[in-house]
Amino acid sequence: MNPEINQLFKQLNALLLGKNHVIQLAMACILARGHLLLEDVPGVGKTTLAHGLAAALGLDYQRVQFTNDMLPADILGVTIFRPNESKFVFQPGPIFHRFLLADEINRASPKVQSALLEAMEEQQVSVDGKTFALPKPFMVIATQNPTEQVGTFPLPESQLDRFLMRISIGYPNEQAEQYLYKHGSMRENIRKIQAVFNADSLINLQQQANQVSVSDAIADYAYRLINATRTGTAFVQGLSPRAGLAVIQAAKAWALIAGRNMVLPEDVKAVFTATTAHRLRPVQQGHDSVSLLQDMMRHVVVG
């Protein structure tokens, strides 16, 4: 494993106890140049993980608390008139940071959520007919509470599709939770995290992940997994080719983290549900797409 990645894992594992797999998925998402959605009940460490990642990656970042009265300009920026200069000047919003933490994104209206679409897809924003490039690397890590909670708006499919992964942190295990009760929240440890990357070194590692090779057999396996969501009866609609590309991107990053330059079937399996479950809607209400996908994966064998 890359020594910088190993150092990042050590620091974040001390911050989010017993969640090594979650941290690895989050890092794989970043190395795959994707955006990450953390969905879970309040109080399990979503914002703590996001802050820890930003600190360890050494990127300039901005946290934005999403509320139901926000406007798109609160995220993108606004053009203002400067009387002394007799001209209009664009004042950049918080999205002009390499790392944007969108806290409780589903508390904002659909209009505000849609303002992020161009930025997440094209790495640019358009305001008053002008286009402004975002810094590189650029990533959005968003947290959201379950949609059944009061004051939340479901993210539209087009918005969900812009997130490479959706991860649920879950409750800590017994030992980790008892440790928290004895020693208090780990959130104070964020200030102790040392940056192990910067913008240039992270971009270099993302390029390495992109160069990990994918064999014909792996491409065939990924296709058969994607196609199984289209031919079965569990989901309203099957996965798109964009979802298949997301699986491959994430599997390449997972392989790089493991120290390999080629994707294996276990890499695809490790990232498949995190990259696809949020893009699917079960036919039967009350069914969980993650469970349905895990069951489906057991029936799709490696060729």
C-alpha cells in the first residue's frame, strides 16, 4: 500500500473507530475522482469523516450548512456592482474550493440542489451567462439524513447520479461505542490530523488509479452485473452505462489502494453496492436496494 494512503488510514481510523471499510470506500471514491454522499442518521460521524478527509488530504475546503431557505447564489456566488470601479464583478461562492462539504444537502430545496449539477459534472459553474472553472482537484462530499426525517427533500435521480458513491457509516461496534462513552467524542482529534497529501500529489495518485488495467474478463463481469439490474424484476429501471463506468473507476481505485496495477473480481465486488445502490429504485416499496444487489451478486458468477 502507498505509504501516504496508509498514513491517511491510520489517522482516520483513530478518528472514526471501527470503520476501516467505510474509510477505504471513501478514499477509493476520491481516487476515482468522484463525489461522495454520506447518508445515515444524525450522530454517527458523517461530518467528522468529511472534516477528517479534508484535513488529511491537505486541500482548501469549505463547509456549507444546507437549509431550506438557501438560494443557488449562496453556493455559486453572485455578481455585484462596484461603484468605485463602475463595473460588475463576480464574487465567488463557497463552491470555489477544492473540497466542498455540503452538510445535510437534502435540507435544501431542489432548486439549490440542482445548482450543483454543472459543477459536479463539468467542474465549472455558469453565472449570468459567464462560465467559471473550478479548481482541481474538485470534489463534493455531501451528508444527508434519511428522507423520512422532517424538513428533508429527496435528492432527484439526476443529482444522485452525480455522486460516484453513497456510503452509510452505520452504528459503531460495541467496543468502539463503549470507548466513546469512556473517552468522549473523537471529533476533537480532527485538529491533530496532519496533511499527507496536497493538490498535486492527490492528482498524481488519481492518475495512477486511472491507469490501473482492466481485463476483458473484468469488463465482462462488470457488464453482467450491470445488465442483471436491467433484466430482472427487482428494480424500476436498470443501471445506465454511466453506472458501469463508475463501478470500473471505483474498482481501479480499490485495486490501487491494495497495491495492485490490475483490477480483480474482488475489487468490483468491494465497490459495487456503494457505486450503484443509490442509482436504483426497487419495484416494491420497503425493499432495500443494497440487499437486493447483494443477493443479485451471488447469482452472477465471474466468467
